[in-house]
Amino acid sequence: MIGVHKMDVKKLMIFCLSSLLLFSLTAYGLKNVSHSGAFSMRPSVAMDNDGVMMVVWAENMQDKDYGDIYYRILENGVWQQALNTGLKWKAAWTPLLAVDADGNFHLSWADGFSSGSREVFHSMYKHGSGWTGRKMIYLSPHNSAWPKIDIDGDRVHIAWTHRHSSPYTGGDIIEMSKRIEEANWPANYERISYSANDICNHVGFKAKDDVIYICYMEGIGETGPWRLRYKEAKRGSDWKNVSQVTLHEPGYYPEIELDHEGNVHAIWGSRQHNFYYKQKVGNSWRATEILSNAMAPRQMGDIKFKAGVLVSAFVQISEAKREAYYCVKTPQGNWSRPTLLAEGEDARHPKIWIDNNAGAHIVWQDERGGATDIFYEKIDVVPPDPFLQVIPDSLTFTIEGVNPDPANLLLKNIGVDSLDYDVKVDQNWLSVAPTSGKLAEGEENELQCSVDALDRDEGTYLANIEISSDQAINSPRNVSVTLEVLAPPIYPPLNFSVEVMENKALLYREYMHHLSWEPNPENRDIVSYTLYLVDGENYEFLDEVPSSTLEYTRRNIKLDKTYMYELWAVDDKGRTGVEPATFTASGMTGTKKINQKNNIRLNIQRLLNFTKLAIDF
């Protein structure tokens, strides 16, 4: 209890100093997540949009960086039991998490006992069904290590260090991606760094809107000195010809993050005992800053952006103890002073996740009482100005004959003070209500987005919703809207029926089927109807009549036979419906004699046919 008291006092003093600078910061209390009694190392953390959080780490009994991968879930404020994922191949290490829009957690890790046998793996955790099993990403000829994972829409991306076999003596940074629902990874990777003899290692990596942002260490030969290289390009680019930027020399263990405007934020460690930060705004990199204010060992830190704030976590040394710190900023502002997360002995490898309400969830490994465990702390970070949060940032509607149901956008002011907002759309088929409003600090509103586009032709239409506020520091916010107009469905004709008709003369009698129907008022652009006679799996085409014709007569039917008819509506694009109107006729049901006028007409036609046959003969 004495140690906890000291920690709280120290954190409170730093909290007061930091809050005077930029932010309101609230800590919730330290949590030992692993409680292993063994060696728990290299944690990672992620949270879905419903607030379900997962922490993973590697654990063993021999003070090694590798072992089994364990995970623990926090849901509705309750920590579930720590469990072994069962995903280890040989010796798992460096597990990293990401989460997709459906709330599935994605895990990537390196696995193997030595640098000559490691491979990179992927697995996915689905709520209710657990882990999907491990999948090797690529069979390396020599070594694969240090993977990083990210989700971009419906794709999962993994980048890692790949050691080539002959003729290359060095290693490269490579990347692979696949659609989330696809079972297998592609056969070929994207080679990012193109280092023939020098080794490239330790990648920082993000993917957004099909663009890959990547930073990595490039050493001269096998040992350095190391310089930090940066590239960005569309997925599938010719990376050999993509220009690269040197961010720092020397530099170690980079991480990068993207903010809501697409700006790039990079951090890294150094041998100079500083922890560095650099920001790319548009096409220009700004001056390098130092985040640390004490001795910062060469290390792996982290940086994350969400809900208007950047949070970075790293380790500093004080009185021979390695302890975890964090600092925060807005993209436009300045960094706060580093704040101690908790007193420790040998803190390493902090990782961050920021939730939708600017809560920073930070995990790291630390040694306490001879055991190395994973620790967790949550920090509420409130932006210093009104900040407009919009969820989601894109909408998709689909029309197939009828307008779709409305969709909602959630607006929230997660900063201090109130804000007014206005809403504009750039297409007349899209409407949003209300078009203006006011949000107090912490308040949220819903916008209802509706589509009326039944007059649109088939195709894809794009629109934009702009939500602006004079008070919000991140105004305007844009929501992309995609409308897919599909061809309307074609419904079967109505009241399809068959009537047996008798045509009787002195020396001649025949029976006919008179087919009739009504148009379906739900259909659009119907130009014809197609009739088929169905006998099991055999279809006999009878006729195609214009849409103005709603009847058809078929002669010479047999009363002792059963007939099944299908009637299909056909539109102006040649499409038929998903199902026909059907009728099965047999026997004398509904027999009706043809009136005299029709009888004479049919006999004349029969005589003409007989005459033609005689002439042809």
C-alpha cells in the first residue's frame, strides 16, 4: 500500500502540471493484466467500437521474449480470465493486434526458435467463436520477423522484416494484404525497401484508403549505422521507384500514425538517450522534436491518434529504474510534458489504443517482485477546445427497386466548451436532418441521412456530407456517401391462368389452352412476356409477346396430358425476373366452346393450311 500511495502522489503532481498546459487528464488506476508469476512480455492492445478491449502478450517460464501467446478481454468493465490462444507454432513472440469494423480482432506475430527459422503468422478472433487458427503469411527462405499489422476498410495488411536467401545477403521490408473474408494470403508480397546488401529492419506501418505508409531502419551492412527511411505509395506500386526520405540518422525502432487529415506522425528511439517525434503535414516534414525530458534508452515506443488527440508512450530512466511515460497533443498544438504512468523497475514496450471518447488505454511490461508482468492504465484525455467527432466517417446505401432505410450519423463534442454546427450535402438525392444544431461539452446528437433516388439509372453515385463548426478545431468533418443503384427486381405477372377451349366442327374437333395474365404494377420498363412449356427439366420455348399483349392461345392440346406453363416478364435490358408465374393445366377443367365467329375463322385457317400442304406436295 505504501508503494501505491507514492505512485498516486507522484502521478497527481505531474497530472496537475500537464493539465495546466493543454489537456484535462484523468487516470483510473494501475492494473496487473497477466499475474503470471512467470515472464510476460511484449504486450499489445486493441478495442472495438463497442468498447470491448483485448490485451495480448507472450509468456514463458525462462525469461525469454518468446513463448505462448495469451490474451485477456475487458468487457463492460469486467476483466475476463487470461487464456492461452493456443496459436503458438514453435516459439511465438512480438504479438500485435488490430481490429476491423465488425469488431473482429486480428493478431500477427513472429514464431520460431532462431533467426533462421522464424515465420510470420495471422489469426482472427471472432466474438462468440474464438480464434480462427494460425495462418502462415509467407514461407521465408531464411527469416521473417518484427511484423506490424493494420486494417484498411475490408483489408488486413501485415508488413515485416524479410531476410532473403542468395543472391541477396541483406534483408528487406515486405508487405502483404488480403480481404478479411478471404481464407488465404496471396502468393506474392510487395517488396518495399529494395536493399540488395544492407539489412532493413523494424518497420513502422499504416495503411489507409489503399495507401501504404511505411518507415523502417536501414543499416549499412549487418550492423549499421542505422538510418530511418520513409516511403508512401498506393498498394501495388512499383516500390523500387518510389522516392524515400531519410527522417533521421541514426534512428531506431520507428512507429508511425495518421491523423484525421492524413498527416503522418513518426516517433523513434536513439543512442543519444532522446525519444524523437516528427510530423509530415501535406508533403512537407516539419522539424524534429524531442518528447523525452529525461534519459530515454534506445527503445520501442508507440503513438496513436483518435478523437482529436495524439498520445505517445515511451520509457525513461530515473534513479536506475526504467519507467513508462506518456505525453499528449492535438495535431495543431504542442506536446505536453511526459507523465509517469506508474513507478516501476524495468518497464518496456508500451502500446496504446485510443477509444472513441479520447480514452488512452496503455499497456506495457514491467518487473515487480521478481516477476515480469503486463500492466494496464487508462487515461482520459480531453482536447482543450471543442472537437467534433463524427461516427462513422462513411456511409453506403443500396437501392434495388425501393429507397433504402435511413442511416444515422453520431455527432459528439468531446472537447471543452460548446459548439454550433451546420450540415451540407452536395447531391440532391441525399438529405440530412437536422441541418444545424448545438453541442455542449460531452453532448452528442444523431443526424438522419436519407436517400431518394428511384429515378436514377443503374450505377454508382458518390456524395459528401460536410459538417462544419466555427468553434471546433477539426472543422470541417466530411462523411463520404456511396450509393449503389441496382437494377430493380422483376416480379412475376399476376393472375396467370389457363382455360381449356373446345373448337368443334362437323368433321373436326380440337382443344386449346387460352393463357391470360395481368401486368405486375411493381415492375418497371417491361417490354415483353416469354412463355415456356415445362416438362421436368426440359423447357420448350413457345412464344414471346409484347407487353401490350396479355393473352396467348395454344392449339392442339391433349386432355389426357398435364401441361405446366411458365410466364416470364422481360424488361428493356433483356432481364427476366428471379421467378416466373406458373400454371399447371390438365383435363377438361374450365372447358369452354369457342363462339361461331372464332370457329369459322379457325376452320378457314385449317383449310388454307391444307391447301398449302397440297401445293407443296
